[in-house]
Amino acid sequence: MIETIWLTVKLAGLTTILLLLLGTPLAWWLARSKSWFTEVIGTLVALPLVLPPTVIGFYLLLALGPDSPVGQVTQSLFGTTLPFTFEGLLIASCLYSLPFVVQPVRNAFEAIGDNPLEAAATLRASPVDRFFSIALPLARPGLITGTVLGFAHTVGEFGVVLMIGGNIPGETRVLSIAIYDYVESLQWTEAHILSGGLVAFSFLVIFITMSVEKKRKARA
């Protein structure tokens, strides 16, 4: 059980870090770009919100499997393909949790408006300086919300995890899969312990998110 919890925390932590590194610049571009193409990308980012996890998992299996270009490259370089490995599970988690990080950060960037950035520009601040000195500090509530939601959503994944990772102990067997296994084998005590822990964790996530949003509105 400890191994499963550690694997879940490891997956959620790495997923959240990667999404913050990749999703923050993407959210900035979505918030600032005036191109018609912006909403096409925004729609693609938001797709996991409405697509069934099994659909995402199915297409990821095709995209990462041995018959795909990606699968052939990984097979030739590493001697294996990504499905049913921790690395494949990490890629799937990043794609599935992407909107839960990008959307709050994008909303925070959009709420800043143009005035602070224009004022910094008049003081000869470069675009990079404006981003790190003005935009990121002002968007901190959105970054916190995105971090919490991204981590929590990864912890609660089931469909995508099962499709891409399977149920390999120590490699891809995370909490949601373990609970399913315990219920199927009628191990109610173990299922109660893990499920109760996730209920408490979910309550804490919602509480933190609502508290951050309340503070943001109060400052506004």
C-alpha cells in the first residue's frame, strides 16, 4: 500500500511540475494572443474536460504503441514502447490534466489586464522582465489554483491510467487502480482506508482552491 501511495504522489508531483513548466507559457500565449488560431489551441487544451478518459487512453495507445512513429522511435532507442510504463503514464497524465493547470493560469493572466504591463513598458522593462516581474507575481493565485487542481486531478485519474498504464505493481499501479482491485477482491478494509484518504484529500483541495479564489476576489 505504501508503494502505491508513493507511486501516486510521484506521478502527481512530476505531472504538476511538467505542466507548470509547459503550461504557464502556453497560458500566457493564450491570454495575450490576438490571433484567430488562439481559440483553436484553447479548445484543444480544454478537450480533456469533456472527452471520456477511455477515448483519450485509446488514442494515446495508438499514438504511443509499437506501430506508431513514436513507438518505433522509442523501440529503436530504448528497446521498449511507452504504454504500460511509468513514462507513458506520465505523458498520459500530463495530457489529461493539462486544462486543470492551463485554464486557471490563463484566467489569472487575463485578469491582469494591459495597464500594469504598459506601465512597466514605459519604464523600459523588456517583455521577459515584464513577464517575470509583473505577470507571474500578479498571477500567483491562478498558479496556486492550477498547481492544486493539477496535482489533485492526477491523483484521482482512473480511465486514462488503466488504459495506458494497466495495473503493474511498483510501475503503474496507482491509488485509483488499487481501490478498484481491493473492491473486486472484497478487501473492504483496504478499500475504505484508501478511499477515505482520497475523500479527505479532495475536501482539502476544494477548501484550498475556494480560499485562494476568495482572497483573489478580495484583493481585486
